[in-house]
Amino acid sequence: MSLWGRKPFLAVRILGTDGYYPAFSIRSATHRYEAREGLVWTAVVQQPLPEDWETSETPTLIPEEIRLFGALALSVGDPWHDGVPTVTLGSRRWEEEVGDALDLDSEAGKARIQSALLKLQQEIPSELRFELRDFGSKGDALDFLQSFDAADQLLLAGVANLHAANRLMSPRIHELEAASLCLFGSMGAALEFIRLHLNASRGTANTSFVEVHKYVGDVYPKGNFLPDYLEEMYEHRIIATHPAGRFGEYWTPPLMVEDIYELKKHLIVIFRHIVLGEKPELKFEP
């Protein structure tokens, strides 16, 4: 069973022990997230994708996982002070065809999930310990889950790349340069999403990215330097994806460690604005 089957399916996954997880639970008819020190897992019901969508043969995350993981990872409003939830992967994705009416919070749904978890647990070490933290807002996570448009490919791409960067930045892998490429992809999707929104609201088709950067700066608290910062990150993106270009030749992007972590935090805030319509109330001036 997979996205190629064009039928609804249940997807269950045990998450990785190198992640940092909110201690709350999410339980709905189509999404489940449960966290305890001995086991953290997710389950989603994935509906068939639109017929005209192209898709990878082996996507790391499917759209409903991107949506649920996004609800967890973006449940913190101020990542500089309140922590950064990180979702990593600890097992393969168990997939099983289901009917349209399966409710994951029903007894039948719980039984299907439990059966999948037992099979997955046979493939991984028996002793697992997960790091749960008292951070993130369950209310924000539920709002994000409700407001996230899983039919928007640009939004899916942006949040999926943010998830990929989080995994690459985790302690077990810690590939920061590779993570930066995912962050730049996420940034490109986020800013293009905003540019298209501005086009629609202004009745134009040529909003510039200078205007997009200014828009984000206006969203942030007064006194920030976001437009200049985003322009600098755009130049780093060009260098990282075009080693020989108008900025010269680079064998590696000239990024500082702080640049990578700061960009991830800014993207959390920007995607919260995109999905939740939130005007951030940060406790610092960037």
C-alpha cells in the first residue's frame, strides 16, 4: 500500500529517540500522536492524492504526516525561549489499506494502530527512552492541524523541508550543511507562498521578494532587521545551490553554525504566521 495505490490507507510510525517531543497527545478521527518515555508514535489516515499530482516513488513523509508533524514542530510560538520540538524517525512507516470511515479514535481504530505498533516494535530495540518536554501548546497544535491545507503543494514542500532539516540537525546525525540546503528549500517555499498571497491580495502578479521581505519584517515586532536578514539568507541560498555563480566559486557554503539554527527558528515563526495568521510576540529583537 502506498500513495500510488490511490486508496485510503493507515500509516503508523514509531518516532526516533533522538527527537524532542511535546508531552501532550493528539487524538482525532484521522490523526493520532501519543508520547510517553517508553514509546512515541503517530498514526494518520492518508486519503488518495489528486489525480494530477506528481509524487516521488519513495517519499520520506506523506502529506498527512507532514501535517501532523508540523502541528508538533510548530506548536511553540517563541523558539528562542520556549524550545524547539523536533520530530525524528525511529521506524519504517507501516501502511495498511482502510475504508473511508475508519476513526482512529474509535475502538476499531485503536486496535488497528496497536496491531501495527506491535509489528513495528519487533523490528527495533526493545528498550527505548524518549525525551519528553513540557513545551508547545496543544491548542496551537490542534489549530495548526485544522488550518493546514494538505492540498497545497507549496505549503507541504515548505514544511516537509523544515522537517528534513530538523532530522539532519538532530544529535545522532548532525549534518548541519546538508540541513541548511533543506532550510533554504523551506525558506523558498515560505516566501513564495507569501509572495503569491500578496499578489492575490493586491491584484497583481509581480510582487518582488524585496516586498516579501518587508512584509515579513512588518509582521515581526518593531525594530527587527528581517528584510536585511532574509536578503542575506537568499544570497547564502544561491551560493549553497549554485557553487559557481555570480557570487564566485565555493567548495562549501560560508555559513556559521548560528546562521543555520537562527534560520530554523525564523522559519518556525514564519510558518506559524502563514498557517495560523499569527503576528509573533517575541521576547527579543532579532
